[in-house]
Amino acid sequence: MIALGVLLAVGAVLLGRKLASRWGNWYATVAGCAAFTVAVGLALAFLPAGDPIPHDFPADVLWRFRLASLGVQALLWTALGLILGHLAQRVLEPAAVTAAATTGDTAPGASVAAH
């Protein structure tokens, strides 16, 4: 199922790129997303359903696993957001200082030298 999802995503991107010259980027992207959604819906409708959790599996173990997975996801995305936000600020800040220097404005947080 994962391989099928990856193949469908690649197909949607290729479809969007092919349609971009005729329909424009926005409508081609929407068409690619719609085609992906329809294809995944058809795959879910026609592929056999799987029940990976046995009926005699303890519910408390499953609950603790799901709670731990949620915590790991929260930690992962928080760390990525903080780290990438810091790196983006470092990349974008010199551009703000340069733009302020050309217009004569002071950048936020920049010290103003006394004349």
C-alpha cells in the first residue's frame, strides 16, 4: 500500500507538470491533487481491508502505544519547527538588514549608531 501511495503521488506530480503548460500552475496543481485523491479512494475501495490488530490484543497496551506515538509526533514536529524557524530567520535576517540599509530604515532589533 505504501508503494502504491508513492507511485500515485509521483503520477499526480507528473500529471500536474504536464497540465501546467495548458492550464497554468494553480489549476494543474488542483487537478493533480484531485486525481491523487480519486486514485487513493479507488485503491481503498477495491483493495482488501486489513485488520493488523488481533482481537485478543490488550487494549491498554494499544492505548499506551498510540499515546506514545502521538507524543513522538508532537516532539518531532515541534523540534523541526523550532530548528527550521531559527535557520530560516538566520537566512532571512541579512536580507532584511540589507533592505533596510538601502532604504535608510533600521531593521527590527538593530542598534542605531549615534551620529
